[in-house]
Amino acid sequence: MSEIRASKVLIIGYGEMGHAMQYLLDGRHEVSIWNRHPVGNLAPVVLEEAAADAAFVIYCVPVTPLAELATRVLPHLGAGSVSISVAKGLDASGRPAPRILTDVYANSRDFGVLYGPMIAEEIRAGRPAFAQVGVSRQAVFARIASLYAGSALSLAHSHDLHGIAWASVLKNIYAMLFGAADTLQLGDNVRGYLAVAALAEMQAIVTAAGGHAGTARQLAGLGDLVTTATSTGSHHHELGGQLVHGASDLHGEGIHTLAMVRTYGLVDETGYPLFALARQLVEQPSVAATAIAEFLRHPPLT
């Protein structure tokens, strides 16, 4: 195997995924980290200076501030730099990460998006993780793959940036239903039904949104859905449980996504009963358990 060439990498954001990216790259690359709010154990970094010096910029932030940060960074990026986003969900304009970076970068810089089963805690524990890299050019994928070569993160190439972004958006919504069902102790049979029904709806919605047929069955879709829907540390699985206990004013990418879908009319919910059920739970948590029971009396079968 050829020697891995060290690169200068700027990680923007130091939440769980930013920390995980640092774990994957530290010791093999020269990593600097910028966070909006100073973190005690990190050396201070001037964002613009670090961006100008970096071969790779990794956005490990929620999708909401992505446009603002990308706009701030863009004038300082080197011509050969590659940006990578792990941001999931929809911003306040209803855009997923690939659309945001397409709008901001306007083909002036290369970028990719990274989605799949990669729980931050497991990455930091040295366990395997998997993701699809959404990027249009094979040469850019090769550069991103070389960045992570030798780490525990295995990467697959996808040309379907829009499709994998939507698959990643949707899995958080459906994962809440798994959490609700588990909290109600509905059993493994219901979990099996939810897996099939959720995947069918994800595939249809991804295709309607302009993604490729089959993308929802890959790592960014089915792979991440299974991970998020069954992991004991999954925030969205936990949200489902909180909903059936009647909790309101909850926060998460899936809940924000439902709001943006409604605001911009991005999904025709009449064709997706499980999606509509997830919305009902979020908007009427006081009747969540009753709504699930009623749904399961006559569940749509695929």
C-alpha cells in the first residue's frame, strides 16, 4: 500500500461529529478545529486563516448555519481545496446540504457530502463506521477516500448527492416511530413492519425529490435508518419515546425537517401514511399512543 500523504484539515464545529472526525484524522493529518464558541482544550483558530491553509474543510455543524459559514469561508479557500459536509436535515429555506453548497460555491470549489451509519460514539471507540460520499467527480471522491484511508471509516461513492441527502433527512423522521413503538412495547413484529414500510416510503419520496431509484436502500438510507432506529444512544429514537409520553417542545433534525416540509410543501403527505403518522405524533403528542394504535388496526401493506 502506498504511503498516506498528510494533509492540512480544518474541522468546523466541535460537537460529537466534529470530535469523531478529529479522532479519525488526528495523527495522520494536520488537523485544526474552529468552533463558534471557544472550547477550553482547543488552541484558538482564526477561521479565515485556517480555511486558506487547508486542503480539506469539513463542516461538522447543523445544517441551519451551513450557508452562513460556507459563505464566510469561500473567499479564503484555496483553488484545489475540497469541502466535506456531514450536515443533515433542511435549513430555514428548506434546502439540504448539497443544495446549500451548490448555491454558495457556485461551482467555484469542489465539495462532497458524507452520510451513513457513523455514530460518533462508536467512531471514538475505534469501531467500524460506513458512509457514502456524495460527489459528482470520481477524482474528488478519490481525494476524500485518501483522506480517510487507514481509518475505521469505510467509504462508498455516490453520484446522487440530492438523493443521499434526502435519504439522510428522512431516516430521522422514521426513526422516531421506532422509538415510539419500542417505548409502547409493541414488539419485534411491529419493528419489522416499520422497517419495510419506512423503507418503501423513503424510496418513493427520494425518487420524487429527484434522487435515484435505489438510493434509499443504500448506506445513507437503509443503513443509517437501521442504525438510528435501533441504537440505544439515538437521539431520534429517544424523541419517539418522549412523544408517546406526551412531551412537547422537543428539538431534533427530524422535527425541524417536518416543519420545513410543511412550510415549503416539499412532500405530498397524502401518499405516505407513515410519514403523516410521524407528523401527527410531533404535532399532537398527547394522543400519540392512541394514534399509533389506530394506525396499526389497518396498517398499509406494501
